[in-house]
Amino acid sequence: MPGFLVKPGIFASGAARALRRTATDGVILAVCCVRGVIMGGVKHQRILLKLSGEALCGVPGGFGLEPKTLDTISAELAEVHALGAQIAIVIGGGNIFRGLKGSASGMDRASADYMGMLATVINGIALQDALEKNGVPTRLMTAREIRSIAEPYIRRRAIRHLEKGRMLIFVAGTGNPYFSTDTAAALRAMEIQAEMLCKATKVEGVFDKDPVKHSDAHLFRKVSYDHFIQARMGVMDGTAVTLCRDNNLPIRVFALGSRGNIKRVVLGEPIGTLVSEAADLFASQSD
């Protein structure tokens, strides 16, 4: 029996088409459909992924966009999408312009932050193009209206896009100055009812000190919200972590540079650091 029989209209996503192509004669693939999307054994069915703008340029502290890096990230996201996971992405703009840096050089803080928002839009367009070249249907949604380029952010519409198997890219932060894209990620994660906020960084997780400068730095496998905030750990903005704490949204911090880590997070593997209410403060890698 070639392929498998399905109810009309169920397979609306690119993930479904990818799985359908894997069916061979005499093989029937059993899948579970949840709200129109195939679930391929993932633990976290809906996540919010926070990507820094720096991740798109391929070099720490670099400037601009690196096409090869964009394609690598997009190919990995396409693999995760094919499992049936619903993914929304908040992207930063530090590879083009940082509002805080502009403010430090004498610019008005609000003006500098608006420029930073526009930088995230540029990154979002680039990521959308790369994802669609990898066969992933996407929608670009912006907190600042740019009608000819992106959809205005509307919470119910965003959730509907996810249910239809589309990957979302949120740009322009919260739409307000003085708030980081980390805070935007926390806000959007709660609005779309994501199960976890996944923060992709250049290091493996949360350490007791900078692992780049200190070879004896210890990785925390688990850390509580309060300890994270009190210790002023620099991996993520304190306002964002406070927002997650107040709404009991777990955060997974992991290294983007290790291929397959996004998939591991979605499948529930305990990589990197988990920031949550009940986390053991002393759960370090050395235990």
C-alpha cells in the first residue's frame, strides 16, 4: 500500500508533506495529529526560540549576515519543524545595530532602540528567506507596523499560524523602547502559550562565571529563577527572567553552535541549563 490514508485537510503543513514523502510501498506510517499538525514524538510541542542577531553573522561580535550560517540554522529548524513541533522565533538585531550601544555613544535611548528594532526586521526577512528555501512555511510578524513587509502582530492570528504548521518570526521586539528582545521573547512565549522559552547562545548554558575567560567555570544543569536574577547572570536579561518566573514559564539555555541542539531541546533531552522555579541551585556539571 503506497503511502497512507489520511482525512482530507489534515496534512496542511510542510512537516506533513515531508513525512508523507518518506512512506514506501507496503509501509504504513502511524502518526498522531494534534490540531492539524503531525507530532513526531516531541516532548515540547510548542516552543519560543530566542536567537541573537549575532548568531546570524557566524562570528562572535561580528557584523552583518552570513548566508552559510543562515542556511545551517534554517536547515536545522526545518528538521525540527518536520517532527511536527510548533516553533516561534524572536530574533535580535545586535549584528547590525544595538540600541544600548547607540545610547552609550550619545544617541537618545528611544531613537537608538527604534533603530535596533529595524535591525531585527532585516534579520527576520533574511531568516524567513532561508527557511522558505528549506521548505518551511513561515510568517513574519512585527510589533511595529510595516505593512508591505510583515504582518502586524496579533496574538490570535499568531496562534492560528502555528496551528496551521507555519513557523513564526517575531521582529521589532515588543515595539517599545527600553525593552530588550529577551523581554520580547518572554512576552511572546506567554502570549502564544509556549511550553518553554529556549534561549540559544554561544555557550553551553549558564555558568558560575564566564567560561570564555575562566577554564574552571562550572555549568549549572539547573538553576532557579531567583538565583539567576540575584546573581545577575548575563546570559539573559533580568526583566525577561522575572517575567518568566511570575508566570512559571521554564527557560532552557543551550549552545546554538552544536548541530542538532534545537532538536534535542524539542525532544526533551536535558542539554544546557534549565531555569525554573523548582530547580536545584547546586546541580552543576561536576555532580
